[in-house]
Amino acid sequence: MRNRTHRSGSEHFVWRLRGSGGELMRRWFFLFPSWSLGTRSKVDYSYCSIKSIRQEDIVAKKPKQIAIYGKGGIGKSTTTSNISAALSVAGYKVMQVGCDPKSDSTVTLRGGEYIPTILDTLRDKKNVKTEEIVFTGFNGLYCVEAGGPAPGVGCAGRGIITAVELLKNLRVFDEFDLDYVIYDVLGDVVCGGFAVPIREGIAEHVFTVTSSDFMAIYAANNLFTGIKKYSNNGGALLGGVIANSVNSPYAKHIIDDFVDRTHTQVIEYVPRSITVAQSELQGKTTIEAYPDSDQAKIYKGLAAKIAAHTESKVPEPLPGQELRAWAASWADQILAIETGEVRSAGSGI
Ligand code: ADP
Ligand code: MG
């Protein structure tokens, strides 16, 4: 097992302690990192004796695995990379696995650089080594891209299936002693491959990124159908919805109403922000480029909520017709919310 040489002895010890006391202290450190660091010498570790740590507690570490789904272009990779970066800054060991044929999930964790994908590497050679598919990024976090088929050939979900198998065979999760593995998965393709992290129960918790746009909500509702389908067979359950690009009151109302009707919850509202665009243009996450910005604080808060999250649920997707009727009912309401003006459906604006 690798050592965490970047930590002091006492911090290292806290991270290694797996009991409820250790978890509590770790959470405290994550939620109030600056406080914890600033007063490190005052923290009393004496009550937890080194002798009380059992060997199996140290060895049997299992990373928390999280999958983040959503429609293409909705902000999955941006949100996922900022969550990964925030968790890493808080002291966790994180691996981000891009599962989108676009293969750009981890670019802002690597200064704008693309990494070779698992599928491309496997095309060139049979025996692949860990260092040929796992690359380090911002703050030492690990980056993997599953990759996709050549355009027009094969199934787009193949990359995920292959990536998951290979990471397992190479025992990557054991080797890197990870706290979190976060899968960034394209969610608008209805293909078996994309359901793998859910179906196989690889991810313990699924989160979905959506805006208030109908197609994004449609993709989230499809994801809920997939989660519900596998929920009785050990499939992953839903942790919640990350509401992205929420800048107007009506957007918040629409998403709130959708989560109510589907028996889910919003875990965080993330505004559309120019800071995100500025960071992306520098090839960085907002956590790296503007760590003290309001947007970085929101991503840190979101990461803290995901770290603390334990109970995921089975969502109740809306049947197709109902989803359309629900969407139509919002056509008049959004105008009323924004302008106070009420017009009948079909009258246009
Ligand atoms: P996906 O991974 O879902 O395909 P991306 O994360 O690549 O989507 O985001 C698509 C575009 O939207 C990117 O240019 C990204 O910078 C931008 N974007 C996403 N979320 C935000 C946000 N909250 N504020 C500003 N821009 C955003
Ligand atoms: Mg992406």
C-alpha cells in the first residue's frame, strides 16, 4: 500500500483510521480544512491510540465510487472535474474516469491536455500497463479516459465496459489506495454500455447534472428509468440532481418541481458563471484557476455534500406522456414567473 508522504504524521494517521471516529475527524477536516490546518497543533488526537487500529481496517479500504450522468454538453465534465479537484484539495485521493466518447472529461485537470484513452491504447497493443492508462493531474489526482469507437463503428458504451474491466484486472483501485472514484458518464445515449456503472453496481451513488432545459430533464428522466430498472438487482441508486446553469428563478422552479415529482432532491444549484469559462480557457478547473471565487466555493460545497452523502434512493421517473404534459404546463408559468404576465398556451411571446 502506498504511503501518503505529502501529509504530516498526525494527518496521515487520521486518514488511515477507519472507525467512526476517524471518519468524523476526516469529515471535519474536509468541511473546515482551513480551520483544521490553521490549528493543527491544537487538535487533540490523543484519545485515539495507534494500537486501536486493526490491520484489516487499514488494508480493506474501498473507495467510494460515484457516477455523474447527464445529457451531452450540460456541464458534466466541468462539474465532475471541479468536484474531483475540490475533493483532492481537501486531502482525498481521487481518480476521475471519463466515460464519454468525446474523451475530454479530464482536460481541465491536466492544463488543457488530452490523455490517451483506454480504447485507443488497447487498439495498439494487447498488454497494457497501468501507467499507460492512468495519468496524474491537478494536485496529484488520477485521470483516466475510457474513449470511444471510431466514428460510425461499434457501440459507444464499449469504452465504459472495457475501461471498467481493465481497471479491475489491473487492480488499479487497490494500487492507488483511492478514497473516491468518480465516473463522468454521457447520459443521453440509450445504450447498455452507458448503464454499466449502474447495472453492475460499480457506482454506489449516481448524481445527474441537469439544467431546466427540457432535453436535459428528458435525459435525467431516462436515467431515472434505468436506475429504477436495476434497483432490485444490486444496481446503483440516485444520490440527487446537480442543477447546473441555474441563473433565473424559473429555472430553479422547473428543476424543483421535477425533483418533487420524481421523488428525488437537488443536491446543489450551480449558477452559470463567466469564471467557469475563464478557467476552461486556461485549461483549468475553477478550483485551480480561481480557488477563492464564489463559483469555487459552490463547487467545494457540492463536493462536501457528495462526500457526506450516504443514502441514495430509487427515483420515480415520469412516464413519457406525463413528462410531456408536465413540460407543457410550464410553458405559461415561466412567462408569469419572469414577467408577471400570464398568457394562454399557444399564444406565443
Ligand atoms: P458535458 O461534459 O456534459 O458534455 P461540459 O462540462 O464539457 O459538458 O460543458 C459544456 C460547456 O459548458 C463547457 O464549455 C463548459 O465550460 C460550459 N459550462 C458548464 N457548466 C457551466 C457553468 N456552470 N458556468 C459556465 N459555463 C459552464
Ligand atoms: Mg464531458
